Amino acid sequence: MHSLTFHETKQHGTPEFPVEYFYIDCDHPRYHMPVHWHKEWELIYVLQGTFPIYTDDVLHTAKAGDVLLIRDGMLHGGIPQDCVYECFLFDLHGLFRNLEMVKKYLRPIYRMLLLPQIHYDRGKYPEIADIVSELMTVYRKQLHRTGAFPSEMGDCHELITISDIGRLFTTIIQRGYYAPNQESSSGSSHRIDQVKSVLEYIEKHYASPITLEILAKEAGMNPRYFCRFFHSITHQTPLDYVNSYRIEQAAQMLHATDLPVTAISLECGFNDSSYFVKVFRKYRGLTPNQYRKQNH
């Protein structure tokens, strides 16, 4: 499977069919979903366990059968608890680009005048859960059967996908599962942009030394206030987030390459390999070598 980056800039799917599916269990290198964002919308469907996930600075705890609908550009991330979940990324504009009669209904959502609800509990919103389950099942069966990605699937999956996404938003609009956007007059959007700026800096410079002072300067704040501010959004301290980001990158490299552990530690910003092993064990519960053997 492809990995999720913290500011997702890669093309998902193709320009003609911009979607991508991820099946994520405890063996996936990105099982712990780091705080990130991307230009696509994202559906998360929990198959088992629970998934506490923050969207911007709001906590949702999704259980088996629940659906999360993440808007484009929204910060989100969380730590699953004995969880298996699926992600489906899609460009809402791209899927309906040439369908003017459809776009007129979606335009208030495109423009963020209306904000669809995020968390859909299966017990309260079975119609939403059923639509998303049907969509995910098509991709899950194909992935487990052949390992193929959408461009290789066939079996009318494009038609099924457009139909299910259309039904999803039809249900949201017709049943009023949305609210007017109230953020334009508040500082919330600016606060999120400040955090995104810091996360982008970490993504670009994680292999180099990073200090609290450097990150606070990137946000335009003094270090003490910045720590409180950053924690209020990500629920991690800045330096804990840097370490978790580095370990996520290291896990991906252990999974996908045969580079020695010492080389990976240097690539991921750890100059002391013994410290790297200690930090890796803290976040993954295994040493790097144990993790590599388990996920080879």
C-alpha cells in the first residue's frame, strides 16, 4: 500500500479518476495516523476496534461500523486502538468535473459555505454507513484478491464509485447532515494555518536538527506560548511530534528498503543509533530489527 504523508501532495488515482483506497491494520507502516492533511476528501470506515481521531482540534471516537468524512484541507490524525480501518481518498471536484447538473448541488460544499457532518455513528446513521460499506467492500475484495489498485480493477468500479459518492452526498444534503460555516469570522482558520506551516517545516527538515526555538519562529510565536498552542491542536508537544514523525518515516523505510538500521537512523534525523532504537521502541513497542522482521 502507499503511505500517507503529512502534507499529501501526490496525485491519488489518475486525473480522470482521482481516488485511492487504503486497507490499514496493525502491520501497516502507518497504522498510527499522524496529523496530516491533503487536498482530497477522505472517508474512514472502521472495521473493528475503536479509532479516536482529531479533526482540526475536535476529538471523535469512531467504533466498528462508524464512518468519518474528512473535508479537503482539514488537519486530522489519531492513534487506533486494536483497530482495522479503511481510508478512501477522493477529489470531489474531479469526480464530477464534467457534470454541471451535479455540481450545482455540490457548489456550496465546494465553497465551504456548508460543512458536512464528520462523524456518522452506524447506530444513528445506518444509511450513511451502508453506502460507505458498499463502496469499501468493492475495493477491499479486489485488493485482497489480486493486490490491484483502482486503475487495474475493472468490474465497473468507476461507475460504482461515482454512484456511491453521489448517493453519499445526496443523503447528506437531503437529510441536512451539514451546518453553515461559522469559522470565517473567527481565528480558527488562522490557527490551523499556523500549525500547517510548522508541520510543513518538519516534513521538509526532519533529517536535520530541529529545536523548539526553530519551530516557534516558524509559527511566529515565543517558545513557551508555542508549546501550549501546538499541543492544543495536535495533542503532542512539538518535540514529541518531531520524534513521532521521524519514527513514522523510519518505519516506512524499514518496511520498504533493505538499508541498515544505522543508515535509516541518520536518514531520519537521529545521529545516535542507540537513541534511535530507544525512541523507536517507545513508539512501536519493538526494536527496528524486530519491526523489520515482523513486517518483512
